[in-house]
Amino acid sequence: MMLRSALLAALAIALGASAASAGTFPVPDENPIATVSIPDAWEPKAYDGGVEATSNDGAIYIAVEQVKAEDIKSAIEEGIKFFLKSGVDIDAASQKQTETKINGLDAFDLSFAGKDKNGPTNVSLTLVKTNAPGKILMLYYWGSPDGEKANATELQKVSDSIQATK
């Protein structure tokens, strides 16, 4: 009986560890400027220039990609264009900006209130200055306010996992 309990406990730990595992992706795939880890349960997929995923509850879409931009303002414009192209309306008056560091790299985080086809949404655009001239790493996501709260820990882990490769 004791052995059976020990085996069941070991199995539960092993399954729990695999459920929480994350894949590490180079961004972009060829000649990467950074790497990022995204939970496997979110089924991340690489695309030309980056990687994207949707939280396992479907509430958050996230993407990390390289953008060619000489300055942060140009990169912000690229990010805003992406949101608009994706059907996300942003309330510019709601913008909040903070400067931070991610693993020693200067970063700028912009957050907005917005709307998509499902209703109110929170929008985040984080720009990370890399060591590669003229290339900025952009992490962006949007989702429902409840979805953002439910996935806050995983979103933070994704952000914290960013590492420069150059």
C-alpha cells in the first residue's frame, strides 16, 4: 500500500512537471536576437520573425517577434499597426507606460484598454532593446481582463524568460 502511494505521488509530480513545461524559442528562428520560453500547454508556433501562442483557456493571445526599427517610437507604431490589423481597437487615452529591465535589457511596457470581437480587452506591448543594432524585440498580447488575471503568472514567466542572444 505504501509503495503504491509513493508511485502515485511520483506519477502526479511527473505529470505536473510536464504540464507546466515550456518550450524555448529563438526569435527570429534564423539569426536570433533573443530567446523566449512559452508554456507548452499554450501550443506555441514559430512563424517568420517570431513565435505566437494562445493561452490554454483561449483568453490570451501572445506573440514575440523581432522588428526592424531604429527607435522605440517606430517600434511602437509597428505594434499598434499589428493590433489594428488583428481587429483590436485601442483606446489611446488609456495608455500607461513604464520603463523596466528584462534580464539586463532596457524595456518599455505600454498597456491600453481596448476592444476586440469578444468585448473589452487589455492590451500590452513590451519593447525590449536588444544588443543587435536596429532590431527590437516586441512582446505583445491581448485578452479579456479576466483572462489577463487568470494568466498573469504565465505571462510574467514569458516576459522574465527573454534572454538576449547577441
